[in-house]
Amino acid sequence: MGTLAALLFFASLLAHELAHSLVARAKGIPVEGITLFIFGGMARMRLEAEDARDEFQIAAVGPASSLAIAGLFALVWRLGLVAGWHPAVTVTAGYLGFLNALLAVFNLMPGFPLDGGRVFRALVWRITGDPAKATRWAAAAGRWFGYLLMAFGALQLFGGAVLGGMWLIFIGWFLQNAAGMSLRQYLVRNLLEGVGAREIMTADPDAVPDDLPLQELVDDHFLQMRHHAFPVVAQVRPVGLVTLQHVKQVPRHEWPGKRVRDVMTKAEGITVSPWDSVSRVMEVMQEAGERRVLVVRDDRLVGLISASDVAAWLQHEEELAALRTAAGSG
Ligand SMILES: [Zn+2]
């Protein structure tokens, strides 16, 4: 009965997360995957909801489906009692009904990143018209809710309920931590959406021709200039990217005989436009498994962006934001 209940509860969790994912997808928000963990799950979405109404619906459908599932199990429990089914069925159904109702209620707590926090965020967003403020409020609520659980857990702990107390402290700690992380994630994502590739790229990077022998690439380029990578052009058209890593994979005695185009990463899949957002740039890097992308406009190379460019820019932006806050103008 325990095993069956555990499996069915996991299935219920999955249904809850699937509900979020389906509504998100219907709103045009791609869902990367669903993670189930010890006291819940998380549908990982790649974008933010576009308006408060979408956010509300995506968040609310989770607890709503948990409540519906709880109702279903309660129905089985009730029918079983009336019809005199085996207690293994009625007890398991009753227990699952209770667990799902608990899941719905817990998730409705108004702290980010719980569903209730997202509902709260949607409401503040709707009222104030300011998603950033709504996120800050919901994250603060999430943090306080986490502290509250921890305090409650500590009380229980000293009252003698050691295991239950520690469990609450753990969940509380996890929640306040997740609230802070969700807020940072939101702020960074916002930052990345609002800035274009052209603003962080290295403009007019040194490029090498595609028919250059590797020996010359090493002698005249890698050893002369302190770059780790060069865009590759055929005439003037960008066709790829060659890195030190590519060269290292070729035995030294083959360097004179091989050309750049034999070892380079092809430009398809690592190209962005100057007007693509930085988050798009990061997406392309992730999908291609490359640390650099070419910025191309009208079939001409205009820039190069490396992962460390993005990181350095982000750090700079964060320091600026901190300065502005310290100056009291932000
Ligand atoms: Zn949920």
C-alpha cells in the first residue's frame, strides 16, 4: 500500500506540473522539462509570461488540478466505503486525497516561487502594471513565508517533534533560498532580454581565411595575437569559427597539410544577428555547445561574442545596479 501510494502520489505531482506546462505551452511559452523532487515539482519555463493574466492562469492551474485529483481520490474513497471495498483501496485512496489537498494548499501559500506566490505576483502585476515590482513583492513574501516555516519548525523541534520540526525547517530554508534565487533569475533574465548582441559584441574581430594552413594559423595568428578563437571567412563571407581547441586535436605534423576549413566549427548554428537579444545569444551558445557566436549582418561578419563577454557584461551591469541603489536613485 505504501509503495502504491508513493507511486500514485508521484503521478499526481507529475499531473500538477503537466497542467502548468500545458497551459504555458498554450500561451506560447516553451517548457524545457519537468523536475520532480522530494516535496514537489517544477516545470522549467524558458520565458516569462507576457501579461498578468497568462501568469495567473499558468500558476493557478497547478493547485486547481491537485484539488481536482484530491476530489477524485475522495470520491473513490467514499464510493469504496459505501460499496464495502477492501480497506487497502479505500485507505490508500483516502490518504492520496488528503495528500493532494495538502499539496494544493501548500502550493497556494502566497510566496514566490510557489504557485500561490505566482498568483500573488500576477495580482500585484495586474494592479500596479509593474512586473518587476510584483516579482520583488512576491519574492519578499516567499522569503518571509520561508522564515515563518523555519520558526514554526524550531518551535516544534523544541516541543519534542524532532523529525517534523527538522522537516519544516528544511522546507522553510529551501523556500526562502528559492525565493531569492527566483528573484535574481528574473532580474538577470530581464536584463538579458533588454539588451542586443550589438551592444556587447567585440566589433570587427580579426578573421582568418578558410584556406589558411593550420601551421600559418598557429604561427601568424594564435602566437601573434592573444585570441583563443578566430572567425573564419571565405572571401568576406563568414563561414565558421576556429579555436585553439580545434588545432590541439590535430597532430602537429599534420598542421602544414590541413586547412582551417577542415577543422573549424561551421557558422550555421553559431550565428546571431546584431539585433538578437543577449538571452538569444546565450540560447544559441547552449544549443550549439559553443562558447562563442558570430554576429552577422547581410552576410558580413560584424562581431564576435564569447561566453566570458556575456559574463563580464552581466557583472558590470550588476555592479552598476548596486551603485545606483547605493546612490539612492534606483
Ligand atoms: Zn505548481
